Amino acid sequence: MKIDLNGNTKLSFFKDLYDDARANSDVLYEKLKQHLEQYKGSPKIDGSEVDASQVRNVTYELVESQVTSYLPNPSVSPKMWSEQNERNAKSIETLLQNKRNELPFEKLNDMDERFNPIYGGSVWLIEWDNSITTHNTVGDVRISCLSPQRFTGQPSIYDIKDMEYCFIQFETTKEEIVRKYGVTFDVADEAENDDNADDKTATLYICYYKNDQDKVCQYIWSGDTELSDIEDYFARKRYICTKCGKRKELCTCEKPDYELQDEDYEEIVRDIQRSDGTIIPAECEVIKDGQVVM
């Protein structure tokens, strides 16, 4: 997707792009809104201006009777069988089961079981969140199940893989904006508020788009505030100090200036043992001046 600013800011470009895409699907979103009202027991009757005097919410009963809390177990099968591949597949299954137990999949599945019969589908958002930290890890997977009303695709394109851009909208707290996007509280206070919410929450808009190199990029804003602009979103990233060139964790500058850069490689200072017992060596053979050296 070509970003043509024409003298405007990048924020105004994406806001106009979102408004145009949303306006092209007004009929669809109105239909989704009607489906939700029917599920909630709206007394309105199609083709009549008079509301129903008595309402038995049959739609609600039909949807709720089909809801199940069953979560299938993950299954991984190697493409080519061998004892090592079989062990690796079982290790991946165990990892997925542990991750399923860590994340709130019961709650997400409960939402998904209702979104699908009401709207005809749901939106699953999978992110890598660097703000999630433990005593020995930085970053973890974050998964959300969203209503289709919060998803806006490129007009006239119906397969998300063929879209040049798409948008996701959702509510979050301003404390989460500060923690997740690394902005100050003053910037978070300028974020857009939902009309029905308090001043501690904000509405976020995320645009995923393809650049000229067909790489997926991410742009995030709220109201008139730009929160994040990441090129090649799926590339591995690290904050690098522009003064000393070191990673944020190793920088010792008095007034560091960090910049988010792609990380093409990582140097390891010790051998790393894999789960199958093999070793990733800290030193490897390379050819220098025609000779093999470590």
C-alpha cells in the first residue's frame, strides 16, 4: 500500500483511510447491530413501526443452548515420521497445552461460542506484548477475541490475505497504553474516550498494512494521538541506543536515546542446549582468508 500524505500527517492519512473503509460497510455493520439487538431481545418487528407487546427471546435461547465449554486438545503430527520428529511433535503439543492453560481460553471460547451464531464469525487477535515480564523472561503472547463490529477490512476485498490494509478497534485503559506503548501519562490522557466510558479508558485503532516490500506494518492511534508506528511488524525488534549502539539492557549512557530497530542476528556468549540434547555452539566454523577458523 502506498502512503501518499500530500502534505498531511501520517495520522490524518490513516484516520481518513479508516473513515472511508468504515463508510463503505455501513450496511453490513448496521446488520450486525440488528443481530446483536435481536439476541438481546429487542421488541422491534421487521417491516413494522410498532414494537411487540410481548417478547420471548427465542434467539437468545437457541444461541445459549448451543454454547459449549469444550476445548479441544492440541494435536501435532510430523510430516515425515522419525523417532526424533515424533518426540519434537509431542514437545510442541505439551507446550501448546501449557500455553492454553496459562491464557484465559475458557473466557475467550465462551465469547467465541456466542459471537459466531450472532455475527456469523469472530476476530482473533494474536500479539507479542513486550510489557509482559517475569523474573527471567521479557514479552509473551497476548490473545484477544473480538466482535466483527470491531474489525474493518479493505472495501470489496473479502479474504484478509488479499487485503492491503485492515483495521481493528477496541477499548483499553490508559494505564495499559502507558505500559504497553511506552508513552507518558500526558500522551495517554489525550487518547480518545468512549462516550459511554469513564475518563480512564480509551479507544484504540490499529491498522495493519503491507508496505512496498510486502512486509506487514502496524500503525496505532487514539483520537489525535499517535501511539506506535512499526515497519515490518513481524520482524524481531530490539531497542538500540543511538549513542553507543548497544542494546537497551546493556546501555550505560547517562542520557540514552533508544530507537526500535530490526534484529537480524543475535550473538550468543555460551553454548545453548536444545530439548533434544543437541547443542547450539557459541562458536562456529567460518572461512576467513581461505582458512577455516572458529
